Amino acid sequence: MSTFISFKPQGVGFTGHLSLEAIDIWENPELLIKKASKAYRESILKMRKILTRIDKSRRERKPLYARIMWDMGSAVFELRDKLAEISLEIDGMYSHLERDLGVRQKWLEKAIILRRYIKRSLIPQNITWSRFEHSTRKKAEGLAKGLPIE
């Protein structure tokens, strides 16, 4: 059974909030919130580093490689998995990530789709994100089956 948690920015970190019903379920809700807040903060920092790499590529007018976007999607999966280990799930994950990363939901969804449908090792290093930006799922599934990207 998963319990929903939400996070609010506070200084350089985040404070977790559980519902009153959830607090009654857990033996030590303060420890649970502390673990979850730490996991969220570490994940956001990791995602911000990836965003810095993406912004640098754009600023320097260098290609944005698809593997970097896969890394972003993978960081979201890792966050979800870390919280699931302690039986938590973010209430409104996309809203949280939009707020704390300053990215649009649709953009983030595409990175997650890429991560979901293909292994990183199957993405050629020189393939740019622009090749996956439209029809992300279809192209990822095709590449995973060994088909060329259109």
C-alpha cells in the first residue's frame, strides 16, 4: 500500500507533508518524512545537473543527444523507485517536478517515455533528441526492435 506525500520548497531543501490519515498508519512518520524529503532533494539535484547539461548544449548550439534526455527520464524513475521502497508516492508528481525544475510537463513526459520504452545502451551515442522529440514512444519502440529511426 502506498501513501501519498507532497513536498514544499524550504530553503535549499524540501519539506514533506503527509495527510493526517497517513500519519496514523506509520509508526514513525517523522522519520519517514525525513527519508522521503532527503530522497526528493537528492533526486531534484541530480535532475538539475542534467538540466544544466541540456541548457549548456542549447546555449553553445551543440547537439542535444537523446541519451541525455533518457538520463532525465531515468532520474524520474529512480525518484519514484526510492519513494516506493518506503511505500510512498508523490501526490501530483508532474506538478512537483514542473515547479521544482522549471520544465513543462509535456517535455518531461517525453523524457520518461524514452526511458520507459528503450534501454539506454540501445540508443546510438550520436543520435540527437530531435530525432525522438515527435512520436517518442513509436520511435523508441522501433529502435528497441532494431528498426531505423525515421
